[in-house]
Amino acid sequence: MDIKAILLTALVLAAPAAGHAANTITPGARWNDTSGQHINAHGGCVVFHEGTYYWFGEDRTGSVSNGISCYTSTDLYNWKRRGLVFKASQALDPETGKCILERPKVVYNENTGKWVMHIHWENGLGYGEARICVATADAVDGNYQFVSTYRPNNKDSRDQTLFKDTDGKAYHFGSTDMNTNMHVALMAPDYLVPETNPVTETKILNGLRYEAPAIFRVGDIYFGLFSGCTGWDPNPGHSATSTEILGYWAPGRNFAIDNGASTTYRSQSTYVLKVEGYEGAYIYMGDRWDSGDVGGRSEYVWLPLSVRSGAPTVKWYDSWSLDVFADCDRFKRPAELADGMEVRLLDKYSDRWMSTKGNGFYIDNDDDATNMDFRLEATDNPYQWRIVEVKSGQRLESVYGALMLMQPKNTDTQTWRFELEEDGCYRLQCVADGKFLSVSGGSQAAGSPIFMARDGASTSQSFGVYFDSRAHDYRAADMFSVGYREENLRKMDEQENYESSGIRDIMADGRLAVWQEGGALYIHSAQEGPAAVRVYDAGGRLAYESAVTLAGGDMAVGLPGLPAGVYVAAVETETARSSAKIALR
């Protein structure tokens, strides 16, 4: 059998025949409804209502708009066609006798008891009109009636979405200014037009040329998925976050991470679906466009979406089921680290765990057989910990820059500095050599090695600390609260102040001590005489050396020419030696 025949056979097998229930989702494969016909619902959304999911989307013959179709399902695998709930003939341009309907979004309005549909509308002669078509219905899958077309606050609007917040307010997001910016407008209480008393709007992500908005909320945090502007062709996905929907949106990274991320798995974002019955279960809904035959050959890329790292992450699955969400709420961040706490380390950028097989360390998907469980052991320094693998009882150690598991011993090679970051992740630095736990090359692929690298190397050096909430009842961090990052910033200041002050390593007889205050090194000596001052960088290299004469009491020593960083300062006399870690900012 040749390769074309094999691929055709695989495609046929991936699509359930009429009368045969599906129990998996195969991204990019032909997806048929329960009658065996290709699902024709592009650029759409899914609404959950009274135990049933309703999938709305563009219904096309070739590239011609027929209207907005609706499909229903109770399991998200098998979809029954309801038919056209809004026909293109209801919204024809009076001059051209045509229209194009794209990206329908449906929400329920408690104020009016109406289901409201917003659709990107064009007159069939290109994309110059850039308007919104509004339709309403009394039932979620009822016959929607045309209301009007408009430009939100006289702004052009192409790729668009309608987002309903937890307080019942609705917001329209649309690519505007010829796709240069993203326009956000608060809708009037009836959701039919933007609020005008007063006009409440903003522009976000200015100049970035994002389109295809998909907006969702977790806790107090708003997330947005977008694509770039490359017409029908796919491109890298984009993400953004905000704590105020009409405030500043911080651009993020590509939410797709596996092979194919450069084209978002050959898809474009359209919607993020919250899966009922699970905590923290979301589905990325994307379209794989075929501009020559949108209705017949464009397929759907639905994939699980995770936010446990604090950022939206979409991994590739050849085929998957809702079983992947069984553990989506299992691992949580602890509010505070504590002695004896059992945790796992999650690479922030790949949403994959630190794992081991044999003598190697790498990042891997959720797998209890390979994911490493650690126990934290406190030290005298509140920001330094020893990390014990639970299964072996051995400690994580940097041995001449090589990451290993070794028998416990009281050395700095087994002591790790946890450097807190604003998002609640940590950089883990070996105290002995100053190197950081790192993912090779910053790779996000499962199986990528974890090793030791210097600060600033081209690697991923951020890890989240998580505990198994089914095994432990540690207090969990409120990761998606408004105050979470603010609290982390406060803790970062505390850590900086603590580390900047140094540790007064005073000898038993009190003769000699060294510490830091501000940008100066201070030495306390009970005796007079010569002393050598040496400062070592994080790699253990001598960075500064000078000779001083101690006069008894306290004295300050300048540290000229040293760049910002963490160092070890040592002072030595003929009879005593003292050292301390210092941090220059």
C-alpha cells in the first residue's frame, strides 16, 4: 500500500460512520456528524445549556455563506445537526444582494431573556465593510432573527468575538484599524449595541496585528488567544493576559508548544470552551482553513488547554478523549514552601514535569512512573532548600556542574537557592557553583534534557512547585487572584533585602565577621592587622581581590567594578576567616 492510500485509510478510520458513536477527538481529521455528513460549523463557538452543548459555526458551500449552523451534543464527541439557525438570506446587503457571515458567537442575556448572536458581516465584495451582524432568539437553538448590522462605536471590526463576564456584562472584541489593533467595547445591557452612556471602550495590543480573538477567564485573570494576520494561512499563535478587561493586556508567548507550534498546528484560534464537570478543563477550538472550499475541506483542531503553569498551554495529541482532564485539578501550587513538603517541579514554558529514567533528567508529560517526587528540607537560610527524591532518598546535587542524585551530605552542592519570580515560579540555583536548573535549549518538547547552566544561558530556568492535592492537604496558592502577583512582588523584595544584607558569619569567639549593607561590604574585627578580601562570582571564579588593614570594630570596603549578581565574599586574617553571600543590584 502506498503512502497516499495509508493516509486515506487513516483519515477514513478517524471519522466515525453514521450510526457509530465516537469516543475520541482527532484534531485535523474529517469530523462527521451523527448522520455521517461533514460538520459544517467553522469559526464558531460552543455553548453549554441545560445539559447539552450547542456548536454554532459558519455553514458554507465552498466559500459561499449559507448562514449559521447549529449542532448539539451531550458528550462533545458526537454531534447532531440542528440545521441553519440563521440564514444568510436574512442579512443580505441591499445593494449587492450578498453577504459573508463569519465567526458567530452566542451568549445568553438574563436582562432580556434572549440569546444574542454576533457575527462578522461583509457585503460579499471583500472585507471593506467590517461590520457586526446581530441576531436574537428566544431559544438557544431557535430561529435567530436579524436585528441590525453596525460598526462598534464606528470602528471597523473584522475577526471578532463576544465575551460575557461573570457579572453579566458583555464585551465585544474585534480586530480594528485594518487589523493593526484590537478594539474592546462594553456592550449595552441588551448586548445589541455598544454602551453609549457613556461610551466605554479601549484599544489593546496596539500595533501587534493580532486577529482571531478567543477570550476566557480563570479566577480574576482574563486570557486571550490570538493569531497573527496572514490571511487564510496559519501562523504562530499569541496569548495575552489582563486583570482588567478594559485595561492593559500583557502580550505573552505562543500558546502552542509542540512540533507544529510555528503554525499553531496548522490552525487558527476561534474559541476556548470550558468543559463542564471538571475544575480547570478547557478546550482550544481552532480551524484548519482551506480557502478553496471552506465548507467542505476545512477541518477542526480541538486540543486540551492547560493553565496550571499560569499561562495558557496547548499540546498536540494525535487523538484524545476527555479522560485527559481527569487529573487537571490534581496538582496545585502551595501557598508557602515548608520543611518536609512533598512536591513536583513543573517547567513553566512546557507545562511538563521534571522526570527521570535511568541516570538522566528530562521534562515529561504527566506520568507517575517517570515524574519525580521530591521532599523539601529546610536550611538555616529561608530561601535555600535541600531537595530529596522521595523514591530513592537521595538528594539533588550539582557535582562539578553535572546534575545528579547523591546520598545526603551537608554541602553546598546539595543546597539550592529558590529565587522567586513574579508569577510564582522559581529559578533553582545551586549554592556551590551558582548554576541554575535548566531545560536544554529552552526546548518545550517531551524528553528534553534538564541540566545545569549559568545565569542568562539560552535555556528555560523557571519551574513551578506543585503538590498532589489528592495526597496532601497543603494550603494552595490562589494563582489566579488579582493579589497573587502583588504578593509575589512583596516576597521578592523580602528575599532581595534578606540576601542583600548577607549572613553575618561570626566566628565562635566573635573576632571576625563579614556582611553586606547596600552596595558596600562590611567587616567586623576584634583585632587589628592586615586582611585579604576576596569576592567570588556564582561560578566560583575570583572576581575581586584587595588587601586591607583592620583597625578593630566595623569598617566598610568598596566593591568597584563588579556587575550585578550574587557573590560570595571572604575575609581572611592570619588567625580567622569569615564569608558571606552578597547580592549586588
